[in-house]
Amino acid sequence: MAEAREVRTTCPYCGVGCGVLAEIAADGTTTVRGDPEHPANFGRLCSKGSALGETLGLEGRLLQPEVLGKPASWDEALDLVASKFSQAIAEHGPDAVAFYVSGQLLTEDYYVANKLMKGFVGSGNIDTNSRLCMASSVAGHRRAFGEDIVPGVYEDFECADLIVLTGSNTAWCHPVLYQRMLAARRERGTKIVVIDPRRTATADECDLHLALDPGTDVLMFNGLLAYLVQAEKIDTGFIRDHTSGFDAAAGLAGADAPTIARVAKGCGLAAADVRAFYDLFAGTERTVTVYSQGVNQSAHGTDKVNAIINCHLATGRIGKPGMGPFSVTGQPNAMGGREVGGLANQLAAHMDFADEANIDRVSRFWNAPNIARRGGLKAVDMFQAVADGRIKALWVMGTNPAVSMPDASRVRAALAKCEFVVVSDVTRTDTTRYADVLLPAAAWGEKDGTVTNSERRLSRQRPFLPPPGVARADWRIVCEVAARMGFGDAFTYQTPAEIFREHAALSAFENAGGRLFDIGGMADLSDEDYSAFAPRHWPVLERGEQQTRLFGDGRFPTPDGRARFVPVRQEATAFSVDVDYPLALNTGRLRDQWHTMTRTGNVPRLMAHAPEPAVELHPADAAAHRLKDGDLAHLSTRFGSVRARVRVTEAQRRGQAFMPMHWSGQFAARAAAGLLSSPVTDPHSGQPELKHVPARIVRENTGWTGVLITRRDLRPTGFVHWSRHAVDGGWVYELTGTEPPDQGILLARKLLGVQRRDQLLEYTDRRGLAYRAAAIDDGGAMAEALLAAAPDQLPARDWLVSLLATRQKLSTADRHALLSGRSPVPMPAIGRVVCACFHVGANQLASAVASGCDSLEAIGSTLRAGTNCGSCRSEIRAIIDARHIQAAE
């Protein structure tokens, strides 16, 4: 038996870049915990990171290549990929092919993919799902600083006296960072301001929440700049010595947002709240403004970024402890992809196509005379080109555009029409069904390379499991295709360390400090040092210098060394709500889910908090549309439609709605937010508007509802709506139809997997309007159960779900009770899971509060809930507060 071992690696989820320790026991089982020595998280993990050990199973994994849906060898598959791409290039030119890649790739994977497309195919047509995530930050940084630079580090959150969170539900999306912010609030009195149309978990623990109207961020920060000028709170020396363009930016801001009253009216806020924020910002030198997708995912996202940066430049609050604008990224290696040129408008190593000298430099370094001379198609335009037939061959790597892209129905139609589609991934997705060639890639736990987090810190991702089947690393797959296309001499790498050294050398090549991205100090890293690589910030210069914060010396990577103010004005949203589409729909993340749930959707405790796709509405909007909590609704925009359960909540403002982005065809019939989203993009960044699209909602007149509790992995068909969520031991399928109950029962019964009638217990009421069945396996345990009835008439299912997990042999009493859904002996239900880290439910919390646990600390001491990532603290507090109110009545 092998010896137990522990491997230090990095979490594959968000851009926080948490360190992880994977412990592999002698029997091969793996447990995962936070790395207490990693400076991004110091041992803390969020609910998703804590459950990483539960995502390592091989269920659903791609284990061998497929060609036209049939198993194939690697040689057969790669020969076909190379020949089809080569043929398209020969017949139609290099722009007839494209790669669509992912922030899930490691830097080494990204590097070779970009090198192949831009350097040797000779096209700029490689773009990444980071285009949907952080492209507006990239464009804003380049306009202001001359380069895509995040100047600050995480320690700034602990040094700041004011943290402004705008467009960022940090408590749910970056909870480890949020806990660092809350610690500063407790220990130093740091003020936290949240700017977000929704009242999120982040807004529940702040000093001021500004629930501005969607899309009015530029007006808010233009007003702040104008106020800083009027109050004489600007740093005139810094502006004079280290910036350009101030007068134009300040003049336009003053015209756009001349008064607090004008800002308050335009943003839908109380003037007193706007003034409170402006006074806080003006009077607090150590201020960090943290922004994320709520700013970036907009048709005017770049202008929003520059409006924020303008305020920091005007006050000289940048590059110093506790000061600066701070973009937090959504993916584990979005930053690494930006460094190597993974975006279509970038070249490599923070060089772009605007300067011919950059093209010449990279061409010589790569020995690539046929290098691309201009940028390629950005994501939305790329899939339009696929639809138009301009792109003949497309390779999708590690992402799921059939779900995540805006106007997803159009994207699916484009994929279906494309002459040749390659998908390399770890599991089947909505996108893999369009693949002519399917390539099995290595997953987290099997991958070897580096990633860069939101604070420019490089970390190693180390393998601790062998790739299953014949799966291969992405970089190796790309290199083998490159060799078959005739470019083998440039892709002879045998290890990711070789790729990293070349990447580092390119960053320093003919770079005399003009580009701050420079890791040339690691260009000669030995294999041993690469293996032992400790987390570090870039730049890492050849002379051995390392820097943490940037711009503190007032020097910027622009031709004149000055930062640039960018004049911006508030623009109207691409589409406005109207009589036909009266709601402003926002989309975003849930606390325990990741992207299209290919990893998290299989983990029961991560599905327990929000098991069904839902659309959130304010009570007044629900009433106006004759909807109540739990109804099935049909939600539509100008681009498509979905169905989801209604969740009525005061957290939504009137006239607005929110829907999570995660549900794909693997987990629900038709609930992908991408089907609703607008393909309108920011003119500077190419990032689509995902935070504001006019929508309408109507109640679906359902005739019956059902639930199937089963061990089997199914994709039901023929139902108006279905969704499923993982539970211990199997799956729970929620079923809904518009047919009368008796017809719905006939549909639902077709899902039963019973082979022998003597294994089935059944009950149908005398009117034929309710049906219950349970299947018993050969060992006497419940294998599955089906319940169907008129809406709101289903019995409880907690006990039945628990039987699926235990697989215990049923007693006679159990068998008699099966069709009632109720345990023959009292069985307390934990209720809806609130704390995913420790699987603590609402009923447990309510009971603890009733027993005297009247604080977060007391709850944490008793149940541990809220003591890990802390993202459930606001919900726990709501339960405590509800009990206090009840006691006072």
C-alpha cells in the first residue's frame, strides 16, 4: 500500500487564489483543507473550496477521445483536428479558425494555445471566457495606466480605513477576502460601503448600502469626482506631477453630475446617503475601492472602471498601503490568461497589436514570421462569425459557451452549424454535444502548472492524482496538434516548467521597464525550483527584485510615465424597461455554486442551499404579476425565455429581478440565464451586458407537480419543467407540467426504473389525482421513490431522501410508511441548509436560538455554523433577529 502524502496546491475556483493542502491517505482517499501558510487565505476556505475533496470522483468524466460520438484513439482524434484546421486555413485563410478558451486553464496551457493561434496559425482569433468576466477592467487599466495592472494587494484590505465594494457581492463570491475585510472592521474600525442594486449578504454587514439603479455607476463616481473638486479634497501635487488629462475628466464629471441632488435623482437614492458616502471618501485617506462583475459586465463597463480610477488618481490614493482601486477576478487564472495574451486584442506578455514594435518583438522571440498582425474576434463577435460561416473550425477548451454566453440560443445554433467543432473538457456539458471531436482533458488535482490571482500573486497548482483513462493536460494536447500542423519545432516542450521559463523570458525580452509585467527573474528557474515554487507577486525582475504594490512611486507604464484621467459620462442602458418588458433583470452567482455547475452541481451539500433555479422578485412586483413564493414562472427577454421558481424577497428593489447564472441543461430543462442575456457589448472591452436586460414574467399555470428520488442519473424529457439536485446517494428531480394531474402522473411514471413489479409499492388515490410509488432493491433498501399530485399537494420527502443515502434494509414499519413519506418514528429535519461548510440547517439554527444562542458567536460555538468562510452569517443573523422580534411581540 502506498504511503500517505500531502500536496500543496491552489484552489480552482475564484480569483482569490487560495492555497490548498490535499492529503492522500494510504488507501487513496483524498481530503482537502486550506493551506495555513498560503498568504492569500492563511488556511481559510469558502464552502466550495472546503468541498473540493467531494468533487474528485470519476462519475461523468471523459476518459477517452471521441470522433462523431464514437470512441477513438488519440492519434485518430488529433490527426483529424490538425487536418481540419489546416484545411480551413489553406482554403479560407487563418481567420477561418478560432480558439475559445478559459480562465480554468493554467498559465502554461494558455501560453501554448495563444502561441499556436497568434504566432503560427497567424490569426488573433483566440479569446477566453474571461471576456465575460474582467475584460472591462483590462481596458480600463490600459486606458488609465498604459498596462493591465492591479496596483494593490490583499493586505490593503487590512490597512484601509474605508473599503468601498461596488458591483461585488464579496460575501458570497470572494468570501475569504470578505472575512479579511470584516476583521479589519472589527479590529480597526474600518468602514465598509456597499454599492449594489440588490441587498446582498455583503450589504448585510456594512456601514452604508447604496442601492443605486442598475447601470448608474458612472454617474455615482462622476459625482464623487465633482464633489472632491468642489470640496478641495484633491491632491493637486500628485495630479500635477504624475497624471495627465485631469481638467477634461473633472470638467465632464462636473457637467455630468454637478450636484448631489442630481446624482441622487439619477441613481434612485436618497441625497443624504449619497452625501454620507462622498463625505466618507473625501475624509478618509486610506481608501480601497473593490469592484467586480457588477461593474465589468456592462455595455459601459470600461467607463465605470475609469470613473472609479479617476477618483483615486484625483486624491493620489493609489499604490500605497490601504489605498487604490482593486479589481477582483472571477476565475482562478483570469489574470494568468491576461498575462500570456489570452484575450483576442492582446498579443503576449502585456504587449498588444497597437505597436508594430510589439508584433516584431514577439515574432522574433517566437521565430514566427507569420505572426498575427492584428487583434482577433472577441467572444460575442467570434460566435457571430461562427454563425455567419466565417469561422469554419472552432476549438473550445475548458468552458461551456452554450450556457454561459449571452443570447445562448444563437450561440447554440452557431455551434450546430459550424463545419468542425472540437471541445476539450473533463466532463460532458451542454457544449460537448456539438463537438465533432471530443478530447478528454486533465482536471484539477491532475494538472501541473501555475495560476495568478487577483493581487498578481503566482501560485503553483500541483497534481496529486493521475489523469483517469487517457486524459491529457491541455498544454500537451495543444502541442501535439501544433506538431501535426507542421509547427512542431516551436512546441517541443516536455514539461510545464519549460513553458513557464519561456513565458518568463518573453516577459523580460527587450523590456527595459516599459512593461511592468516582467517575471524575467524566473526565466532560468530549475525544474526543482519550479516544483518547489512558493507564492509570489509579480514583477520578479532579472536582478532579483520583487514588488508588491505598484505605482506608489508615481510612475506609470505610459509613454510619458503619467497616469491618464479618462473623461467619461453617464450613458443610457442599451435597452430600457417598458410596458412589454417592465423588469430590469440582473444575473450573477450563488454562494455555493461555480459557473455552470460542472463541478459543484455534483456535491450534495453545495446544492442544498439553493436546489432549484429561481428568480428573485420584490413582494410588490410579485403581487403585481400575480405571483407568490414557489410559483413556477416563465421569464422572457428580447433574446429568449426560461422557467424558474419565484422567490419573493425584500432584498430586491421594486422593478428589478435577479436570476443565478449557473443552471445548465445538465441540471434543469430550460433555466440558463444566458438564454435571456443581451449580446450588446462594451465598445472598448467587448464585454457583454449581463447585469441589465429588460424582462417580463408571467405565472406558469401548472396542473401537477412531482418529485423523483433516485440513484439514477437522468435527463428527463417531455416535461414543461424539471430540475435536479444532488443528494447523498443520488438525485432529487423536481417535475412540473401544465397537464391535469392524471395525465401528469402518466408522464412521471415513465421515469420509474423498476424492472420487476414485485419490487414496486404503489398508491393512487381513488380520483386518480395523486400517485406515490417506491421501488425496493434486491437488498431490501429503497432504490427510488416517485410522488406526483396537484400543485402544493405533495407529502414531505426528507425521510425518503435520507433512505436513499443510508441504503438500509427497510423494516416492515418502514415499508408500510414509505408511501406516506413520513418516518414511522419521529425524525427531526434539519431544514434548508444555511451553512454549507458544516451542513447546518435552518431548523437546527432556529432550535439553537430558541435554546438561548442569541448571537453569531454563540451559534458558532454550538453548531460551528458561520465559523469557516462566514458567507452564511447574514442568514444566521436573520434567524436570530426573527426570534428576537417574535419574543418581543
